[in-house]
Amino acid sequence: MKFPRASGILLHPTSLPGPHGSGDLGASCYHFIDWLATAGQKLWQVLPLGNIGAGYSPYMSPSAFAGNPLLIDLHELAEHGWLSRDELPADAGFDSKTIHFEKVLPWREQRLAAAAAGFFAKARARERGEFQHFCEQQVHWLEDYALYMALQTAYGARSWQQWPDGLAQRTPQALTDARRHFKSAIDAQKFWQWNFYRQWQSIRRYANEKGIQVIGDAPIFVALQSADVWAQRHLFELDAAGKPEAVAGVPPDYFSATGQRWGNPLYRWSTHAQEGYQWWIERVRSSLQLFDMLRIDHFRGFAAHWRIPVHEATALKGEWVLGPGAALFDALASALGPLPIIAEDLGIITPDVVSLRRRFDLPGMAVLQFAFGGDSGNLYLPHNHHSDLVVYTGTHDNNTSVGWWQSLDPAEQSRVCDYLGAKPQEIHWSLIRLACASVADTAIYPLQDVLGLDASHRMNVPGHGDHCWRWRFTWEQFGPEPAERLAALCRLYRRDGTPLNY
């Protein structure tokens, strides 16, 4: 699918300012969209919006379909009368520059629980009807998800494989009994999902009205401790006890000398094929109801994935195993039409991955921080770019551009400056300009780079669970200059919608 020439900002909503310990879908979200429009940006890219999982990572969600209740705007719930305003002090004492999940999660969960109780006690008929309509529309995933989350809360730290046999094996009588016993908890989970979807769709409409499209993010794999695996274990490589036979990851690369052992279960692709890839069709359909475009993480796994024996502690002793290839994307295109998908094709890329991406006209990715290793043939250098690319200064997994620059030795810094023809005082703006000038149709800049922030502000360090995903900014870090400079670059390099003169 041909993407328009445009640029945008990478920012996860949890990083937004706000009084309740973490960014959400409230006023700051709308204010950020206004800022994007002022800055001439046409795109806003987010990380996965699902529940956070192990290490508070949005890439380890307990559902491929559900939204993150942490993002729900509590003030909006109070406006409906479902939550007391007394529960929302103007200053709850949270840190404005980092997310202390250990405090934020229980604080928000208490208020979400109160709002659910308030809704079921006070909701008007119209509101109940809208809620019921949502539940009926999303029944294909919502019933299993709500029950799974209620059981996860009831059984604490125990994995679903350790639940009572009837629940682990999903016998009909055990499921019926559980739905009756945990009804109020199940209803609360559904209520939170309705509010997430309702509020997010309002955000997306507002962005679209401002001429901004939203890019979502879908991890290729799902977490073992998820409603998806528990409810449809036949779609995954699991043994009779529900434990993985092998797990996902990547071999040694730029980020790690021992590779990355992610631990996600692998898909049983033969079963997906027998079912016409219906689970994937529903997953992508659901995502495209939330986003205008969708980045699929680790695209190369569709051509071949790195299979790590479950007993291996690192990713060193894995092997490449063929994935579904074109068959999956033929099924998606047949069901959904042209696919507005960005293929994350970083890492070890072989000709079959490139061929698969180009067969379906999916743009790939180029990261400028990776461009200066090797010689002038480095594919990430802008003189080697092509139009069907999304060029980034860095991604959520990278250091900030300032932090990256500060980590280089003098010889590397000299090579970067030679290519840029620029001095290092504003290395972040030099890289943003370089990305904006690229022939790539799409350019994306992490907000940390626009603000010129150092390594202490990076979002994630792959393979290191501590202190990741916590970054937040404050509006005080902004002045008029970033928006003015971005808008000027968009006009200069025709990312403002100006037609090409033939």
C-alpha cells in the first residue's frame, strides 16, 4: 500500500503528562495532537496499547485484542458520575517524569473498580445499551479475555497451567461455574474495555480531524500467560500440560551478544493454515479498527523465526524455522483488502524477507542510528534509501539520538559529522533533518529526539527489564522552537502535503 509523503512522532500515551502517575487518554492526549498539528506532523506512532505484562512491557500483553485499562481517563469516568471526584485529587503526589508502576497500578485499579461499581449501580439505559452493544461486537475475544483476567486476579501469581485442572483444560462445566462465580469481576473487565475502546476512538477521530493518522504497533508473538494462548492453545506449540515446546527470540545482534530469548510460545502455523488464518484475520481486523496504519513487529518471523529450545537459557542455540510466508498475507489481503502495514524488518534480513515485504507493497524500516557502521553501502544511509521505507532517527528500543551520539568514540563521531556535514552541537536536529530529507515516504522521530534528551530518557533497553517503559515528559520541556522547526522542515522537504511538480 502506497503511503503518502509525511512525517510524525513516536510517543506512547503512557509518557504523556497528567496528574495520576501515568499518561492516559485524557486532556494531555488531545493537547499533544494539537501540538502535532502545529508542528506540521501528519502521523502519530504509538507502542502496543494492550495491557502491560512482565516487566511492565506493552509487548508482553495478556491479550492481542484488549486495551490497557491504565490508559483510561479517570476524569471522564467522573464526568459520567460513575466515579466520585473526591477520588481524583488534583495532586496525587506522583512523579511527573517517570512512572512508578508499583504505586500507579494499584492506585488506578482501585478507582477503576469503583467506577465499575458506580456504572452498574447508576448507569442510564442508553449507557447500558452502548455497553451491551460493545460486548456483543467484541464477543469473539472479550468473553475469554474477561474470564481469564478475573481468574488471573483470583489465582494471583499462579500461571494458568497451574490453575485447577478444569480451568487449565477449559472443561465446559468448569468454565460455566467460573463465569457464574466471578460474574462481577468479569463484568468489570468488560466495562474497562468498553471505556478504553470508547475513549481511544474519540482520540483517533480527533487526530483524524486534525489531519493526523495514527500508527499502531502489533507484536508478532503473544505472551504465554495470555487469554489468547489459554483460550486457543491448539494454535501454539504447547505440550499436553500447556507448556511451550520451544520459545521465540532472535540470534545475537546489535542489541545483544547472546541474542534475545523473549520466551513467547511459537505459533503452530500448520493449524493456523488449516483454519484459514482466521485468528490472524480477526487480530489485524481489530487493530485496523483502532489505527489507520499498523506496524507489525519482527516481520522477518513470517518468513522464518528463531526457534529456541525451551530449556536453553539464552538465544544462542536456536535455529531458523520457516514461517507461513505469503499464504498468511494472501489470506489477510483477501479478507481485509489493501494492508496499511509497516513491516519491521530490522536485524538479520534475508532475500526471502525482502521478497515477502515487496510482494505485498509493505514499507520496511531504516534506522539512522544503524546507518554509520560499515561503509557507504550501508542500506540505512539515506543515499541508499528508497521510497517504500519508514525512516527513523531511532526507535523505542534505541538510545535517544543525543545519548547515542555521546556513546560513540571520537572516530565514529567524526564519521557521522563528515556524512551530515554538521557540527555535533545539535546532533538530534541534524539526524531529524536527515530523516526528513530522505526519499523514504515516511519519517518518524521519537519525541525524545525532538526535545534533545539524553540517554536517561530512553524508553527501553532490550533484554533489560528494570526501569524500562517508565519515561514521561512535562509540557515545561517544550518551547515554541521544536514545533516551528519541525513545521519548517516539513515544508522544506515536502512532507506537508505539497504535490510533486512534474
